[in-house]
Amino acid sequence: MLKKIMLSTLTASSLLLAANVGGLSSVKTLKVNRGLTKLAASCVECHAKKTPGIVNDWRESRHGHAGVSCLDCHGVQKDNPMAGQNCPGVKGTNVYISILVSPKTCERCHPQEVTEFEHSGHARAALQIKSKKSMQSLIHHYEGRDCPGLSEAPQSTGCAQCHGDIIKVNKGGEPTPQTWPNNGIGDVYPDGSVGNCTSCHSAHKFSIEEARKPAACASCHLGPDHPDIEIYNNSMHGHIFNSEGSKWNYSSAPDAWEPGDYRAPTCATCHMSGIGNLKSTHNVDLRLKWNLWAPISKLRNGGYETAASTYMKTGKVTKGNPLAGNPKGSTYARSQMKQVCSSCHSTTFTNNFFIMADKQVELYNVYGKDAKAMITTLKKKGLMKKDVWADAAFRIYFHLWHHEGRRMRQGAEMGGADYSHWHGVFVVQQDIRKLKSIYDRRMKTGKIGY
Ligand code: HEC
Ligand code: HEC
Ligand code: HEC
Ligand code: HEC
Ligand code: HEC
Ligand code: HEC
Ligand code: HEC
Ligand code: HEC
């Protein structure tokens, strides 16, 4: 939700200072006097020639219509660590700009979205990678072979594009190639703020329609270890979306996007949007009962995610809270998710569905615990290689929970039968046998072997 504001204050200079904008639905119905200052208008005029792609997207956006200017987002104070003048329009003047636009800027006008985002698991995405030694050694040592200057490439071209990075700038405020550009969801900005609003609302359209479509999540939530878009396409909901979703209406205001605009839910409908009496949120954890990505699935009773707020208060890089969820607890979270279903399905339908989906998660845990116990014993007895990635038992264990085990759990909870079964439990039951045979051999011989 937007903060309340007098529309007449929507001029570039006052917006640099003011933090208030009116309710979205009321803003939409009014003709807004652009009222760009001369300076703010000059950005648009020149950039229309130099970077027409950007100006065109902006012009068609709600921001363009409401007179939120280039300067409102890119203008910074001289002492901001991101401040620079690498633009002929401002060079040598007392105006400073930044090519980076952090959530702190969006927060001036959209404070609720930013706070909700900071409380979500998305906000730990970059921090947790930086805080864990095992991941840094995977990236730089094992994948990057400790090659000076090259070992940073796996992080920049891979992890960071989804998770984000701790963005570094040079003296002129320009971001380094190691850390930017990226679309990663948990970017940490030099001004101390955390998050990336362009991950789902790409610049410069910043469109609500785009974010409501599955494509907005699919660029990250795919592949062998979290195939959420594949699961969605496999589900009845994806079936319906893929056959007719291009004709649905995605542009209603947040409190008014309801069945009728669409016939089946998208990722956003279940995880973020308002529906019925349920409020829309930028905290994707609020409706989650389980943690479905860890080696063992536990209930999410840990309250809000803390990595971003800890970082913003203390500058400390921490791994965050794997059990972050709804601060009212996992039972409440599940009741919120069921509320989504209730706009289209009966209580019996929804309850029956979740009883069996949860059993599949608990069944996974039986495998996950067995596998973990074997690895723990092998470690204790000195029967694991120091270099875990060279150890056959460890590699099987990793795939068991990180790949097929996640597919099994996420497939079941989102109605993707092929992922729950053939890409899921079927592979899990094969892998636990492979692990067990290595375990038995090592325990019998007292040697690692291969
Ligand atoms: C609502 C805020 C907002 C407005 C308004 C805005 N921008 Fe941006 N702009 C962004 C964000 C966010 C990024 C991505 C930066 C990042 O990753 O931190 C960006 C990136 C850019 C970039 C670098 C991207 C690239 O592909 O090279 C340029 C240049 C730029 N903006 C120019 C402009 C111009 C010119 C205007 C006015 C027509 C404008 N912006 C209006 C938020 C905004
Ligand atoms: C006279 C033309 C002109 C004007 C006026 C102008 N720009 Fe630029 N701007 C450019 C050009 C050219 C570039 C460089 C594009 C490139 O690197 O290819 C640039 C670069 C930028 C960048 C990227 C900076 C970077 O670090 O690479 C941003 C952001 C930007 N301008 C924003 C603005 C804003 C905000 C205003 C208004 C205060 C503005 N520009 C006014 C022409 C202009
Ligand atoms: C200076 C105030 C201001 C800033 C800064 C600002 N916005 Fe907005 N934003 C608005 C206003 C005003 C609207 C509503 C426009 C309307 O409905 O006509 C809006 C609407 C939006 C929408 C809804 C668009 C739609 O399709 O309905 C999104 C998404 C959005 N902003 C994202 C962002 C992001 C991300 C940033 C930071 C990169 C940002 N905004 C920065 C004022 C701002
Ligand atoms: C730019 C990449 C990116 C996009 C786009 C993205 N996500 Fe994520 N998402 C991630 C990453 C990375 C994580 C893992 C965060 C972590 O735990 O470090 C994640 C985690 C999650 C989680 C679990 C959070 C937790 O606490 O464990 C949910 C649920 C989720 N995303 C839903 C969505 C939905 C729904 C969308 C689209 C509306 C979406 N994501 C868009 C990258 C993305
Ligand atoms: C294609 C996008 C993508 C890439 C590339 C990617 N991840 Fe992820 N990662 C995700 C998503 C999405 C999740 C959320 C999975 C879920 O919730 O089930 C995730 C989850 C995780 C998690 C578990 C969540 C947590 O909080 O602990 C870790 C750890 C992780 N990723 C580390 C990495 C590392 C390290 C790299 C690079 C070596 C990497 N990821 C590359 C998208 C990606
Ligand atoms: C994981 C994807 C995702 C990310 C990241 C994201 N948004 Fe959104 N955003 C959405 C979705 C989905 C909606 C529509 C929600 C609905 O249907 O109720 C939305 C709606 C909005 C709206 C318009 C609705 C309103 O409440 O006025 C604004 C403004 C907005 N987002 C700002 C932001 C800001 C600021 C950030 C960065 C902190 C951000 N978004 C990051 C997915 C995202
Ligand atoms: C019909 C509603 C629905 C739709 C549509 C949906 N999800 Fe889910 N999603 C769920 C449910 C239910 C769970 C399990 C929640 C729990 O733990 O109780 C879940 C779990 C997840 C998780 C696992 C979080 C974890 O703990 O690892 C991620 C990530 C995720 N969804 C992302 C997505 C993405 C991306 C899409 C679209 C491609 C999507 N979802 C579509 C309902 C949905
Ligand atoms: C916007 C409406 C809508 C919402 C919200 C919704 N669904 Fe559905 N769902 C449908 C439609 C339509 C079908 C196809 C109906 C049919 O063929 O009988 C469907 C089918 C399904 C199916 C396949 C059932 C079958 O007949 O085999 C499952 C399972 C399902 N939904 C579960 C859920 C769950 C769980 C939720 C909430 C997390 C949910 N749905 C939310 C509209 C919705």
C-alpha cells in the first residue's frame, strides 16, 4: 500500500524529500499534473535520445504517469557512497546521481512493501551465501579452482544473478563488474539497504501485471533443485494458466484482484496477493507451514527473517533464520494458505489435499533422517574424505536432499505429480540404497575406498 499524500506535492523536488504518496486506487483515477522541474525534465529530454528504451518503459509506467521522475529515483546526496556524476547532464554541477537505485529509494513512497520484503526469506538470499564458509569454498576453491581473478566468475554469473550480492562501488560511485549488474533478489546496497525490487518488477516499467505472472518467479525458481515453474506447469493450475492465462486481467488494484480476473492461481496468488479477505504481502514466508528446502523439513515457527535487519542495524553478515515464517506460527500460516484455496475450492477438497501433501513431506523426512544419520556416523568414524565433493557418499546425500528430496516435497505441496513422484520419491528411494551400500562397505572394512 502507498502512504497517503496530497497529489499536488508530486513534483520532482518535493518527492526527493517527501515520503508520502496516495492510495493506489485513488491515484489511478486522477489526472496528475506532471509538474516536473526544469532539471527533472532535462533528464527525460536527453535520455529520450540517448537511452530511448529506458525512457519509453518509464513513460508507459505508473511512475511516468504520476510524474515520478528519473531524478526522484537516481538523484542522491553528494555524501551518499553511491553518488557520482558519470552523466553529461549533471557533470560539474551540484547534482549527484547514482546508477544504483536501492530499496531505500522505493521506501520513501512504498514503505510497507519494503518492510514486508525485509521480513521475508528473500531478504537473506545474498547474506547467507556470504556468511557460510562452505559456500565460499564451493564457489572459489572447487568451482573457481582458486584461479586469481577468475574464481569470482561462478558467483557473479551464477549465484548472484538469483541471490544477489554485496554490491561494491569504486570512488566515483560506479559499481564493480564483480558485483553488478545483477537481478538477484537479496542485493545488499552500499547505502546499507537490502533487497532488489527489480527482480519481479523489472525496470523501468515497475509493473504490477508483470509481477503477478509466473514468469516473474520462473527466472529463479527453476531447475533440478527448486523446479517450481516446472511443478506449476505440471499442475492443473499451470495447465489452465498455459491454456488461457494470456487473456486474464492482471491490472486490478491489490485489494481487487479476484477470481473472475483469473480462473486459476499464479505463484503470486498463492504466495503474495490479496484474495477474498486475505491481504496482499511482500513477505513470501507468511503462508508457509514447512521449510521445504533444508535436509530435514521442520515447521516454520521462527517468526520473521532477521538477516536483513541485523545487517542494517549492525553491518553483520549472518546466515539468517531458516525457520522464518509467519510470526503467528506454522498452523496460522497454513490457515492463510488454505484461505487462498477457499475462494475456488471446498473445505473438504482443500483439507484432503493438504493431508496427503503433508504426509509426503513427513515421508521425505524418514529418508532425510536415515541419510543424515549415516553421514554423521561416517564422519564420526573418520570414514569421509576431507574434500567432501570428492566423497561419493556425500555427493549422494547432497543430491538426495538438495535435488530430488526438494522435488518430492515441493511437487507434493503444489500439485506437481511428476515431481512428487518420478523426479522425486522414486529417485530418493534409489539414492538411499546407493548411500546405504557405501555406508555398509565402509563400516565393514573400516576404509573409505571410493
Ligand atoms: C522508480 C524509480 C526509477 C525511476 C523513476 C527511474 N529509474 Fe532508472 N533505474 C531504477 C532502478 C531500480 C534501476 C536498476 C538499478 C539497480 O540495479 O540498482 C535503474 C537503472 C537505470 C539505468 C542503468 C540501467 C541500464 O540498463 O543501463 C539508467 C541509465 C537509468 N536507470 C536511467 C533512468 C532514466 C533516464 C530515467 C527517467 C526516464 C529513470 N532511470 C527513471 C529506478 C528508476
Ligand atoms: C545532455 C544529455 C543528458 C542529460 C540532460 C542527462 N543525461 Fe544522464 N546520461 C546521458 C548519457 C549520454 C549517459 C551515458 C550513457 C552511457 O553510458 O552509454 C548518461 C548516463 C546516466 C546514468 C548512468 C550513470 C552511470 O553511472 O553510468 C544515469 C543514472 C543518468 N544518466 C541519469 C540522469 C538523470 C537523473 C538526469 C537528470 C538529472 C540525466 N541523466 C540527465 C545523457 C544525459
Ligand atoms: C517519489 C515517489 C516514488 C518512488 C521513489 C517510487 N515510487 Fe513506485 N509508485 C509511486 C506512485 C505515485 C505510484 C502509483 C502510480 C499510480 O497508480 O498511478 C507508484 C506505483 C508503483 C507500482 C505499481 C505499478 C502498477 O503497475 O500499478 C510499483 C510496482 C512500484 N511503484 C514500484 C516501485 C519501486 C520498485 C520503486 C523503487 C525502485 C519505486 N516504486 C519508487 C511513487 C514512487
Ligand atoms: C531474482 C530471483 C528470484 C525471483 C525473481 C523470485 N525468487 Fe523466490 N527465492 C529466490 C531465492 C534466491 C530464494 C532463496 C532465499 C534464501 O533462502 O536464501 C527464494 C526463496 C523463496 C521462497 C522461500 C523463502 C524462505 O523463507 O525459505 C518462496 C516462497 C519464494 N522464493 C517465492 C517466490 C515467488 C512467489 C516469486 C515470484 C512472485 C519469487 N519467489 C521470485 C529467488 C527469487
Ligand atoms: C537459478 C537461480 C539460482 C542460482 C543460480 C543459485 N540459486 Fe540458490 N536458490 C535459488 C532459489 C530459488 C532457492 C530457494 C529454494 C527453495 O525455497 O526451495 C535457493 C536456495 C538456496 C539455498 C537454501 C536456502 C537457504 O537460505 O539456505 C542456498 C544455501 C543457496 N540457494 C545457495 C546458492 C549458492 C551458493 C549458489 C551458487 C553456487 C546458488 N544458490 C545459485 C536460486 C538460485
Ligand atoms: C517476489 C516478487 C516481488 C518482489 C521482489 C517485489 N514485488 Fe512488489 N509486487 C509483487 C506482486 C506479485 C505484486 C502484486 C500483489 C497483489 O496482487 O496484491 C506487487 C505489487 C507491488 C506494488 C503495488 C501494490 C501496492 O501495494 O500498492 C508496489 C508499490 C510494489 N509491489 C513495490 C515493490 C517494492 C518497493 C519492492 C522492493 C522492496 C517490491 N515491490 C519487490 C511482487 C514483487
Ligand atoms: C495453488 C497455490 C500455489 C501456487 C500456484 C504456487 N505455490 Fe508455491 N507453494 C504452495 C504451497 C501450499 C507450498 C507449501 C507451503 C508450506 O510449507 O506449507 C508452496 C511452497 C513453495 C516453495 C517452497 C518454500 C520452501 O520452504 O522451500 C517455493 C519456493 C514456492 N512454493 C514457489 C512457488 C513458485 C515460484 C510458484 C510459481 C511457479 C508457486 N510457488 C506456485 C502453494 C502454491
Ligand atoms: C482462482 C481459483 C483457484 C484457487 C485460488 C485455487 N485453485 Fe485449485 N484449481 C482451480 C481450478 C479451476 C482447478 C481445475 C478444476 C477441475 O478441473 O476440477 C483447480 C484444480 C486443483 C487441483 C487439481 C484437482 C483435481 O481435480 O485433480 C488441486 C489439487 C488444487 N486445485 C489445489 C488447490 C489448492 C491446494 C489451492 C490453495 C493453495 C488452490 N487449488 C487454489 C482453481 C483454483
